[in-house]
Amino acid sequence: MKETKVLTEHYDKEEYRFLEGYQKWGGYSMLRKALKMKPGDIVEMVKASGLRGRGGAGFPTGVKWGFLPKNGEPRYLLCNADEGEPGTFKDRLIMERAPHQLIEGMLIAAYAIESHKSYIYVRGEYNYPIRVLEKALEEAYQAGLLGRNILGSGFHHDMDIYRGAGAYICGEETGLISSLEGYKGQPKLKPPFPAVQGYLKKPTIVNNVETLAAVVIILRDGPEGYRKYGTEKSPGTKIFSLSGNVLRPGNYEVPLGFPLKDLIFGLGGGIPNGHQLKAVIPGGSSAPVLTAEEAMRATLDYECLANMGTMLGSGAVIVLDDRQCMVDCLGNLMHFYHHESCGQCTPCREGTGWLDKITQRILSGQGQPADVDLLFKVADNMKGRTICALSDAAALPVMSFVTKFRDEFDYYVHNGKSKVKGKVLAHAQMYH
């Protein structure tokens, strides 16, 4: 079983990180092609390709570009490289191995939406990717691929890197914009949507790293060539970050619609040491969990996973085997979301705190008989009541964990120890 390497075809070549090596393999030829086209024609190409945002929401990219008002105001393009979703590390791969592919995709996108300024908002902890991007930007400016009159086309564009300060919430596009403007990284109410009023209150497009890199492939292969892979509603290939209890964790590029079991047991090599698959989180830590039985019949596309009550999200597939205590796993997740809530909305600020406290109480062996139902009730009351989706991101895993692995939660409460590990997993003592 092999990957379908479209975006990542040359990622194994060290020279691909640098301008000379990137150009050797056709780099920036699609920018030259784009600069001879009408901007609107590129937007239509991306629409026709069916490319959906690869950051988690899965919104059609070309449609998003089409929301920009024709009012003559300056426009901004923001690349969301914050990548804070636990289990996700595919954008890091692109920035480290193919920084010029990202820059070329951004330049094509910027030309298509008629933007003369863009920022790459990078997760603060990504020191090495930032150094690689800085070198690539320097090379691009020196080669006349950035700045004034790019390749003699009359189009000018400047690009900068902005380092985040380690806040998960800044991966949400309006939180990212607040941070970029110099304010506290807190999400904003929508509407107005960023395409109408975003960075500095000007029309703004925010796209994920993988989304922008894919624009190069769409220009190269055309919408039909891009749609050769994937499904009707989820076209193209996607990079999935596989982690957890698998023999070969890592990033794998496969067509959307690829069977989840083939990713885990084929490309990933299966579960180590003869253990059994227990559960899979299919789209990053905010995606509701699948049981082993569900995972074996799931395909990796937006529609199938939505029909199963979960989501593709950022494409972070976290595998859990029969050694894992689900109460313990949920404890880790709830501590994370409590820590990362920006505190702006009461249901999220208070709700994540409650979920963390109740889970830690169970884990410390002090759980009350009503705690399992209380977890579900608190989570249910948090859904759909906040400015951004962080509240839901904490609530949905709770509801799926408690529903699908209720026996483990009840056992822990009644016996004061883990059903799987036979002991107290006292995170409460560790964290507080």
C-alpha cells in the first residue's frame, strides 16, 4: 500500500527546501502562468477544483475568495500556520520541506484576490520552521519573486512572518486577526466575516498552509486533474497526521475517501505488540471519538465522518489501543481545553473549568456517582453558545467519550481506579 504523493511528491529531496532546488522541479512556473491570467479566472479555477479548507472547517476555498467585496479597499491574505490542534503536524512538514511551495501558493492566491500584502502567522513554538521560512522569503525577494513588479508583470506583493505567542485560540481566524493587530488573541463575533471586514477592518482572506500549497497543484493540473483524486464532495488528496498507538506514526498523503483502516493498518503498520485497536480520534483532539468498530468502516472524507457524528477536522488521526484508559485520555484533553480557553465567553470559560475539575476528580479516585452524567450535562450546555468553536471543541469529545465508553467512567467512579490500568491515574495531584 502506497501514498498518493501529489503535494508531497518531492518532500524527500533536501534541495527542495531551497529556491534553486525548488525551481529545478518546476517551482514558480505556476506563478508565471498565473501572472498571465486574469485574477478572476484563477478564482474560478479554484472554485471548480472543489478545494476545501485544510485547516479544519472544510469550507470551499474558491467560494471564500469570492466573498471579497469589490469596493477598491486594500485586501490582505493571511496564512494560518498556527497549527495548535493536538495531534496535528502536517503544516509543519510543508513549512520545513517545501517553504517555496507555500510562498508560491500564497503569491498565486494573492494575485487572484488582488492583494498586495500577506502575513504567515506561525505557531510561536515552531522555531525551526520559522527559520526555514525566513530563508525562503529572503531567497524569493532576492530573485524578484516578491516585492515590486514581480517577474515584470506589474504585480507587486510583500510577505512577512508573524510569530504567535503560543495560544491555541489564535488558530481561529478572527482570534488570529486580533493577535496580528496587536490585541489580545480573542475571537470576534461574525458577521462581519473577515472577507468583508478583517485585518485592520479591511477585506481579508485567511487560509491554512496546506490549502495555499494546494493552489499550486490546481494551477498545474487544472480542476479536472485535481479532482482525479478524492470524492465528488471531498476532492483531491490530503495530508493526514497519524499518531498514537501505531507502528509507523507520521504524515501520509492519501486521496480523500481513503479507508481509515488502511491508514492505520496499512500505511501505519497497525497496532504494536499484538494489542487491539480500541478507539480513534479522526480529526484532531476536538473531533468526537470513534469506536474500533466504527473506525474500521470509516472513510477519510468530510461527508462520511460527519455522517458518523464526528469530523475530518485538521486530519489528525490519533490511534488508541486496548492499553489506554478513556477516562485518563479525556482528562488530558479537558486539561488542555481549560488551559487554552481565552475566557471571553462564560459557557466556555466556566464550562471548560468544570469539565477539567470533574474529570480530574474522577481520576484522583474521588468521583461522585452523579459525576458521569454531570460531565455530559455540562458539555451539552456548552454547545453552540459561544463566539468561536472552542467550547464545542471541548464539549463534543466529552459527550462522545462518555456515551461510547460509559462502562469505564462508571467503573472508575464506583471503584476509585481505572478499569484498564487497575490504579488511580491521579492527574489532579499532578496538575493542581
